[in-house]
Amino acid sequence: MALTREQMAQRVARELKDGYYVNLGIGIPTLVANYVPEGMDVMLQSENGLLGMGAFPGEDEVDADMINAGKQTVTARRGASIFSSAESFAMIRGGHVDLTVLGAFEVDVEGNIASWMIPGKLVKGMGGAMDLVAGADNIIVTMTHASRDGESKLLARCSLPLTGAGCIRKVLTDLAYLEIEHGAFVLRERAPGVSVEEIVARTAGKLVVPGQVPEMSF
């Protein structure tokens, strides 16, 4: 079975390390805040000017003025800082984010990412994605492996306008965790119950399959 949004967030959380400053994009990445391992000191950053996001609030904790970049209400952990979006982007552009987690429409074998617009559809803007992929070395893309029509989103070449070129090395989909190496997707892990054959069938770009591909466990 394909991973749920929560399972994808749990898998991404395993990439966190003590002392990391982490930017979480809109959508599935925001859920990672709920799965930071107990005892690990991680500072989560939101591009609208919050460093030190906590888990999503319960009903008695909601503060309408405390929001992330996706306009969702959030909490702030002890030691959090609130500052202007200009200072937040200076942090991003200065290379001070250890891990960036963001969504995408398409990723290709060259590490290109398309995440900000689909021609002919309403465009709200690229947000901070272009700055994030340019200013970070460690990026994880979270996305569905294929569209609702069954078309692969892991391509030989992105067809949509690019957000960044040659910047992606790690992709987590609802079917698999893959790394991009030498012009190919390398299958590292698969979702529980998902076969290698299904992943191969749903991957349009060149895919390298090692001899053993372990299932993720939760």
C-alpha cells in the first residue's frame, strides 16, 4: 500500500539530526513537526519568520497570529525566535539551513525540480522554493509518485517550468525513497506492500534497482 501523508512525514523525520535547522515547506513537509524524535534538539524554520516551530496546536493551544508559511496555525517551542521575512530569507540565502523539505510537481534524473507553477492554472507565486533550493545543499522532496491520471512525476526531463536545476538528490514518494545519482533514480527503500515492479512501472526516468530493496517499517 502507498504511504499515507503521516507515514511520509515519519520517514522524513528519520533524516533529522541533533542540532539541525530545518525548513519545512507547505503540505506534507509541515507534518514532520509532529514526528521529531523525542530528545532531539531540532529548530524548525518557517520562511515567514519563525524559527523554532513546535507541533501543531491542540484546540486549547490555537493562536490565530501564530502561523507557518502555509497559513496553518502552529506552536512555538521554548527558545523560538520571531523575525521579519527579510531576515528569514537572509538565513535561507546565507546557507544556514541544514535540511530543506518541500513538495514538487515533477523531479527528473538530473536533479531538476518543478514545483511552483502549471501553465494555464492560477499561479499564486513561487513562495520561497527558489531561494530554498538555491541556498540549501541537503534537500528532500516529498511528492506522490504519479499523478491522479497515473502519469509518472519522476521523469527523464521535467516538462514544467523549473524551480531549480541540478539541486535535488533525495526524493520520498508515497511508494518509495530514492536518491539521484549519475543521471538516474536509485531505489533505496519501498513502501510496505509495494513491489519493485510497481515502482519500476510508475517511474518514467531511468531507474537503478539494487539487488536488495528493503521495505520501510513504521
